[in-house]
Amino acid sequence: MLRSAKTGAAEAQIAAWLADDPDAKIIVFTQFIGMLKVMSRICSEREWGHTLFHGGMSFDSRDNAIQNFSKDQDTKILCASLK
């Protein structure tokens, strides 16, 4: 999945939130797993600490993602699927 106007807008909004409050924690929900990959790539390119959460992950992986997001100061963004 390629970047689009929507992903660009999401990226700009996340950048604005982090500029406004560097300690903010942000959850990005999407319906599609492919969009998680796009958002993960954007976060990596921008060097934003992030983690993924989706139904295809094992229970332990999902639990680790939640723990990292809640406890790790450098993990600012949780990209999660609705399924």
C-alpha cells in the first residue's frame, strides 16, 4: 500500500501532536493490516517509537505490544487494527 493524502494527513497530525506534547501517547486505529505496515514505515522513517497491535499476532505478542506502549517512554505510538 502506497502513501496517500490520508496517510500524509495522519503523519502531519501525529507530528503536530508530538510537537505540541512530546510526552503524548498516540493510538492510531485502522481497519486494514496493510495500512498498519504503511503507518509503521512512516513511524520508522520519522524515527518515532512505535509498536503494532493486530489480531494476527499471538497473545504474548499483543501483550508485549501493550506493555511496550504503556511503559516504554520512547514508544509513543500504537498502531492498531480494528480486527
